[in-house]
Amino acid sequence: MADALLGPAEIRELAARLGVAPTKKLGQNFLHDPNTIRRIVAAAGLRPDDVALEVGPGLGSLTLGLVGVVRHVHAVEIDAKLAAALPDTVPSAHLTVHPADALRLRAADLDPAPTMLVANLPYNVAVPVVLHLLAELPALRGGLVMVQKEVADRLTAGPGSKVYGVPSVKLAWYAEAKPAGKVPPAVFWPVPNVDSGLVAFTRRDPPADLDRAAVFAVVDAAFAQRRKTLRAALAGWAGGPDRAEQVLRAAGVSPQARGEALTVGEFAAIAAAAKLSGPGGKLSASARQQEEVDS
Ligand code: SAM
């Protein structure tokens, strides 16, 4: 960690010198509290041989906290003016600045490959950024991100929680996530009108050896109508409520259950059952026989 972190006076002075007027569109709320930076870096559980990926370094508050702690830092910033100024604020041979949109990052853009995502994320794109990076960067072993508190709650919720939904299940596909604390608005400039929360996640093997897109299609369908039973909610996806029921029973999931009660493993079981019972699948033959017996 650099000796001097940025406090309120430095942040204001830096922004004035660069002519930066923070925009809501890019989620620009800059950290000006060294204690919060130290807290984030400590909570991230970084190792000296880690390669950190920071999305949205902004004026460099967190970047200063990361250099020297890890082997290398990649900082990806969409705002060209901020990206250009970063090497002056954080002079380090172990920093690569990428003036780019994090949602378009590819593994080949980042050498050495990042192992940890540590970021105060732009709140409007936080969930898609985390999911995109987990899908795109296989070497990413985990991360610590700051997001809007409600989003932190959603990302770390489990089945049965009121806020459990698509982001919770999709993140659970890749990683185990847990809340890592709350951050008050006062540590940012400008002060946002929401609380922030930290989310720590550790990658794990996916719950099934299945096409991720096929599982995510079930998740999207189940939560598009979260008040409905799965039999009804998955009707469009399956090709009718009867077919949805057949797939659900084959997966060992009650057709009367709702998506909000299912683990990511159960969503995977539904996708697997649909695959088995699809054209050429084993189940389709037995299901056809059953239909013939029934009729
Ligand atoms: N890390 C800095 C801090 O803590 O002070 C700034 C965090 S600020 C919440 C979010 C940053 O993400 C801004 O600098 C913004 O320009 C940048 N940003 C917004 N959308 C982005 C995107 N799609 N890709 C990369 N950076 C983005």
C-alpha cells in the first residue's frame, strides 16, 4: 500500500486540477477516506502473488491502496480523462491502466492474468460487471467489491430470502459470496444518496457440468414471474405448463415451488432434466411411453 492515501483535501484538489466533474451516469463517487481504503484492502484477503483487477479506479484512491500489496494491478477505467491521469497519481511499474469499458474486457487484454477483483464498482453496472468478469477471466479466484447496499444484499442472499433473485443465483453459479460490511455515504465525494456494502466472494466449481447459458435461461424464466409457481413460470421456457411439470418432476423439484426457494444446484438440475428429455434425450422416450400409457 502506498504511504500516502487520498483524503478529502487531496481528492478535491486532484479533481479541480484535472477539471473532473463527477457524473451520475458513470457512477462517479470517489472515496476520500483512507480508513475505508485500508478496510477494503484488508477485507480482500490479498496475497503478495495476487494480480488485482480494479474496475473504475477513478482518481486512484483504491489503486494507491492496492499497489505494493499485490504483484500487479490492472486498472480499467472508462473515463479517458481519469485513465490518463492515473499513472501520475499512482506512479508504479506494477500498474497497467486500461482505458476501457469493463463490460467489454477480454482475458487476452490482461497480462498477467488477474486473480482477484477489488473494486469500488460503478453502481449502475455492478452486477453485469461482476458476472461478466467471472465468466471471462478463469484465473479470477475471488474478489471484494463495493456496491450499493441493496445490491450487496441481493448478491449475498440465499434461497427463501425476500431479496434472493437472479443476481444471487448467477453469482452462486461461480462463487460463494458473503457480506463483508456496510460503508456510509460520508466517505465519498460527491456524497451518494444510498448506503454501500462490501461483498466478498470466492470462486468454486460450478454446481454441474452443464452449459451455463442453459441454466441461466431457467433462472431468468423462473424469476421473470417470481410470484408464480415454477409450473406456470417455466411454461414459456419449457413449451407449455405440462411439459414444465414433466421436467420439474424429472429434476426432483416440486412444480408448485417458486424460484425464490431453489438453490443454484436445483436450477441446474432443471436444466439437466430438460436436456435429457429434449429431442434425442433419454427421458423423452420414457415420457412418451408414459404419455401413451396415460392416454
Ligand atoms: N475507485 C474509485 C474510488 O473508489 O474512488 C472510483 C469509484 S467510482 C464509484 C466508479 C468508477 O468507475 C468511476 O471512475 C467511473 O468513471 C468508472 N466506470 C464507470 N463505468 C465503467 C465501466 N463500464 N468500465 C470501467 N470503468 C467504469
